[in-house]
Amino acid sequence: MVAGPPGSGKSTVGPLLARHLGVGFRDSDDDIVAREGRSIADIFTGDGEPAFREIEAEVIAQALAEHEGVLSVGGGAVLAPATQERLRGHPVVFLNVGFATGVQRVGLSTARPLLAGVNPRATYRNLLEARLPVYRSVATIEVATDDRTPEEIVAAIAAELTQELEKTQ
């Protein structure tokens, strides 16, 4: 599984990692949109974040049960205790991104519901600070993404996965 804050590269790195490993790729955000028939932003505004997080947890539980490849999850997915529990025993890659790089990558777009508002930079900084310990607590591998190409990130993840596999043998 690939997790991290907005702008960490989940949607870019996930498919490349899956291709590198020769497995399928699945994105929980895409699953949510397909299941609900509306955008993430529409779910957030229409039903609120708690309802969205409930749907997200259900979709991730289903994906973990059905999918054997790389699963990319939304930035806040790991906040749900049920999801944290479900992730135990799975390899979880935390794509760590610094504030400046993350802001540059997301562009503080209003298409991202959690970053909409009066001060999106402060919101993003607070989001990073609050979620960092949670990402680290669920991750089996942490890879810094600043100043790296997607291909370099995939190579770093693959090297870490190989080391993890060798430890278990």
C-alpha cells in the first residue's frame, strides 16, 4: 500500500511501482468515486468529512481483501483506527514530502477539499504536522520524495521492499 499526504506522489508513484513489481494498481479514491457516482469534493461538501471517511474505510477494507497489488489510499485514510488495524501485516509505504515541495505539487488547489479555505498554506502545514506520526506508525517503509523523480522513488521503494523480504527469509 502507498500512503502519504497530498502532493507526496501516491497517484504517480503507485502505478509505476505496480508496473515495476509486475502487479496490478488500485486507487481507493477512484474506487470511492466509482462506488458513490460523484467526486470526492462533492462527497465532502454534500455529506461532510466524517461520512467521507466512513466510505473511505469501507472501500479500503474491500480493496485490501480483494486486491493483491499496489493500493494507493487518500491522504487521510490512515487516520481511521479501523484502517490502521487492517493495515497491520501489509507492507505500507509512506511517501514523505516536505512542506515546500508538497505546496508546490498540490498548488493548493480548491479541488482538494481539505485545502479549500482562507489560508490553504497554513492548513497544509497543519495537516502535515498532525498526520506525520500516524503515517510513521502504520508504515513499514518510509521514502522521502523531495528532489526525486518518480522513477527514483520507485527504485528506493523496490530496494526497501527487497531488504524487508530478505529479513523475513
